[in-house]
Amino acid sequence: MILILKSFNKNSLNFFINSILLPNLNFNIKVIPLPSTSKKWTVLKSPHVNSKAKEQFEMVTHKRLIKLSGIKKSELIYFNNFLKINLIPGISLKSKYNF
């Protein structure tokens, strides 16, 4: 099973992995940090005369890949439900199954 976790906040992502996910598992786990993606855009402060006055914004998405091995199908269903119940707001979860 492969889990992909995404968040805009790096601290909440690491908190979820270290305090909720890892202590509750008895499987072989590999946590792999994926590269962060950033989106930048520029907005004019004043649309009329001051075209040189601009503001820049950036949105960074942090990602982690978690590989689980040594898990049965029945345990997989319970574990997936456990993750959905205990998911912290601001973190998205995508799971892929390898059978």
C-alpha cells in the first residue's frame, strides 16, 4: 500500500506522521519525502497609475510518500478507515493499493 500525504503546512504534516501514523503501525514502513511544489503569482496593488507597485504571493505544497508492506487485505480496510477518521484538517490523503 502506498500513501501520499499533501499539506500546505510542513509542521502539521510531520506531526501527523510522527505522532499518529507511525506509533499505531506494526508493519514495515518507509517514509519518503517528495519534492515540494511551489506556485508563484504577481498581482498589481493599484490597477490605475502605479503599474510598478506589485505584490507577489507563493503557495508551497509539501508531500510525503509512505510505503507499507507486510499488510493483509482485511487489515488494510481497517487501517484506511482509521486514517480517514484521524486525519488532521489541512492534510489530504491519497491511497493506492498494490496487490
